[in-house]
Amino acid sequence: MPHEIATGLIRTWLRFRVQDITVPVLMDALEIKSKHGFSYWDSAVVASARALGCKQLYSEYMDHGRDVGGVVIINPFR
């Protein structure tokens, strides 16, 4: 990918809020993993969404319609 395109994509993505992996997010992810059986990485995504106040999380890999502590997983291809 040319440098100019990569730079443009990164600038575009920076318009969106990014959640850092903080200690509270890490602890929430570990709790989600234990309670819901997701992988650590999926749990970290859900914990990050919760920390940002998201009500919906779009994923084709997690259980459609599942509510994880106030975040509902939506499969956009369903």
C-alpha cells in the first residue's frame, strides 16, 4: 500500500474515539472472559466497547443478540 494511502486511512480512522487498554478495561475483559467464555481478545473488544459507552457491538464472530453487560452483539451479515 502506498504511504500516502496508508497515511490517509490512519487520519480517517483517528476521527473515531479509541479506547486504551487500561487496568479497569483489562479487569473487565478478564471478568467477561470468565463469565461468557469469549476469548481474551473478544472480551477486550467488549470491555472496550463498554468503557466507551457503546450499546451495540457489530461482529460476525460473536453470538448475535447476546447482551454482555449492556452491550448487545449484532451480526451485520445475519
